[in-house]
Amino acid sequence: MSILNRIIKWNKERKIPHVYNKEKEAAHIAEEMSELLRANTYEDEIDAFADIIVYATGAIWKAGYDPEKIMEEVLKHIESRKGCWDEKIGKWVKEPSEVYEPSFQKCKL
């Protein structure tokens, strides 16, 4: 069983409602972002990032989508981008080009 599917199983086992609410999901992720910014150790930072993944996965599932399929579509999209790393701004800079457009409709549960 994949990590994302284990997160969904965890939600189901704890009877977390399969109801999507954008504001509540954003609040959970914002709380984890706050914990990240307040973290005093590297381990606390990594824990906050991992918790964000858990909440985001649950939110995708609650919204009626398969998180595994969503991530496949997102990865196809970002892998199709062209560009380069800009050391000055510390960011990947995308070149305007044809990219794969994700099809989230086929990811519905």
C-alpha cells in the first residue's frame, strides 16, 4: 500500500468525515505552516512539512479525488516544463513552452 493510500486509510479508520471544507483544510495547513516557521530544530521543520503532506492528502481525498492519481497528473505537468535553476533568486524559472496539462477529472473517486 502506498504512503498516500495509508494516509487515506488512517483517515477512514479514525472516522474523519469524508467532507471537504476549503476553509478548514486551509486552516489545518496554515497551522502546520506556523509550526514550521516556529520550529527550533531541523526535525521539527521536517515534521511540519510531513504533516502538511498528510493534511493535503486528506483534503484531496475529502474533495473526492484519488491523491495518487492527482500526484501522477501533477508530476506529468511539472516534468514537462522546460527551464533552469536561477541561482540569484533561488528558484526554478520556467520557460514559456508547451506543457502537459493535468486532467484532474479522471482522478475523481
